[in-house]
Amino acid sequence: MSRFRVLLAALTAAAFLCGLAVAVSPADPPAASTAAGEPRARAVRDLLDRRARAVLARDEAAFTADLDPAADAGFRQRQHDLFRNLAAVPLDGWEYRLAGDGDLGGVRPPAADESWAPELRLAYRLRGVDATPSTQVMAYLFTRRGDRWYLNSDTALEPAGRRTWRGPWDFGPCHVLTGAGGFVLGHPGSEPLAARVLAELDTAVAAVTEVWGPSWTRRVAVLIPADARELQALVGPAFADGTIAGVAVADRVDAGTRTAQGQRVVLNRDSASALSPLSLRVLLRHEITHVAARGETADGAPLWLLEGFADYVGHRDGDVPPRRAAPALAERVRTAPPTGLPPDARFQGGDRELAYQESWSFHLYLARRLGEPRLVETYRRVAGAGRVTDERLDALVREATGVGVEELVRGWREFLPATFP
């Protein structure tokens, strides 16, 4: 059990930072000079529309008909592979959006009558998961030969710092297992882990909903990358290493509607496969809690709240005694009990395991003292405010609980010796 807690804490520390603070992307830029009447823009837009329709109609010939016959053979083959890899992916939408002229950024264009590299985004929706499209940057290079435009490359602009986003379908055939709580998307070789995840997914979604309430989609897409390269593409290089088993990511959060776009739970196949059934259950519930709460979580909210709450939901109704679930904290309670809640910096250093355990135990205390409805209300008020002063934090906590932070911390410190004898 000690090994489980150490592993899980190391993973979930990365999970929320990546999912909200790192993986959030900017809003779609407004359309620029790609006016509908401009022949070049109109021709490329028609090309992209044909390509999008072909994806949804499962028409490979139409999808590849506009590839530049003079393009690199490897690129042309990868486009065929991409189309085939999408076959099992449950899509409710797939379109391309021109957003501006763009430029070649010093990249030498291929031999053609004309080349163009507009600002471009892919907007796609996963069925039953995405209420609004996930939008991703596509760095496409188009060429004109005679009076016809073609797609020439999706890598040529990399020397200029423009990269094409890669989805799971860029890394191999996609296999999908579906349940009431969402689906698990993996590749050949991930079937055993995908089956384990699917077996937990419906109950994990139900467990999170029981605490958080029904005001979220209640369907989750869990992705299992084939390797570290795909993991890095989906969650970012800072977290794509062997210490991560699960990451909750999102494109962006709309503060006005309190909704998040492009939410996914991404698992590291090797690390997650090594987890015990209990560890995997807690991990999934922790990450799905981040998904449920993401729309009401603003940047800068304290990590003791965000991670402690997710850990509380993850461990809720488990049969593991607190001292076994949080051995580092149990030892600290005997020798040098915590004097306050952990600052954010501790969640990223060598002391992060203890920071997680302290935060979880604080939420366990709050749930027992206040009840879960007020615990959830505390999360909503504090997380929704984002980064605030200590005085404002205290006011928000008082609004939700009737008491201030100092009194709650004092009660928590008295709670610890009895809970970790």
C-alpha cells in the first residue's frame, strides 16, 4: 500500500498541473484576411471541406484526393494511415477552420506555382464526450500547381516553429471500448489495460457524480498512448516520463459558461498497467474528479484544495485505513505534525508525497466536520476564485463553512493524532 500511495502521488501531482495550467490553449483567433472572396482562400477552404466530409463519410479516396502528387512519399503514406487509424474513433464532428493568412516563416517552399501556409485549426468532437469541439493547431503547407491547390505537408513549417497537433490516430490504429461512462481509446497492445479501465469507468463516473453532483457531462474519454512519443504529444513534454500514470488535460476553460473544452484523461500504459486494482480505481476517480470540476476551477487556486479534493473522491468509500493510505503523514504526525496547509511549491518537489497526504487528510477532516455538500461548496467557492490573497481566501472559506481557515486548520491538527494513531 505504501508503494501505491507514493506512485499515485507522484502521478497526480503532474496530472492537474498539466491538465489546467499547462495544457490549456488559447481561444481560436478571429478570422483574418482569408476573405471568402479571395480565390486562394476559397480554393483551400473547399479542399479542407472535402477532406472533413471524407473523414465523416469514411471515404479514403476523397480524403487523399487532394494530396500533392509531388509531396514526400512518407507524408502521403502517413495520410492514408491516419485515415485508416480513425476508423474506430467515435466522431460527432470534424472540420477545419481557416483563421488567418500566416506565412512561411523563412521556410523554403517546394517547387510549385504558389505555396501558402495559413493559420489553421482542426475542430473535432468525440461522440458523447465533447459538447463543443476540441480545437487544435494544424501547420499545413498548401501548394498550387496550375489552377489546383493541394495539401503538401504537415511538417514543413517546423523549422519556423509551427507544428501540427497530433492526435491518437497519428500514432497507430485506434481501438475503442465503450461504456455508459464514456470510452477508452488505445492501440494494439493496450487491450489488457483498456479492459481494466473500462471495467472501472462507469463506477468511477458514478462515484465522482455522487460527490460533485450531476452538473457535468458524466462521460469521459480515456486515452492510452502507445508510447512516450504519443504521451508527450497529448500531455506535453514536462510530464511525459515514467513517473506519470494518469493526467487530466483540457484545451481551455470558458469562465463565462463554466465549462471546459477538449477534456481527456490520458494514461501512461506502462505505469498504469503496473497499478493494482485499487490503485487504478483511485487514480481514475482522482482524474475524473478534475474533469468534473474543471469548468469551475480557475487558474491559481491552491493545490491543497484541488489535489486534496480529488484525492478525497478517489479514496472515498475505500476500505484502506488512513495510516496505510498516507504512511508518510502517519510518520510525520508521530514526529513533527504539520502546522499548516502545504503551499503549491511542495507539490512539485521531493516533499510532494507528504503534501498530497496532508491535503487529502484535510479534506477527510472537512467532510467529517462539515459534511460533503459543504465540502463541495467550499471547493466551488475557493477554486472558482483562482489566485487570491490570504484574506480573501479566509473570507471565501467562511462563506462556505461558517468558520475561517485558521480555525479549520486548528481542528485538522487535532484530528490528525486520532486518525493516525
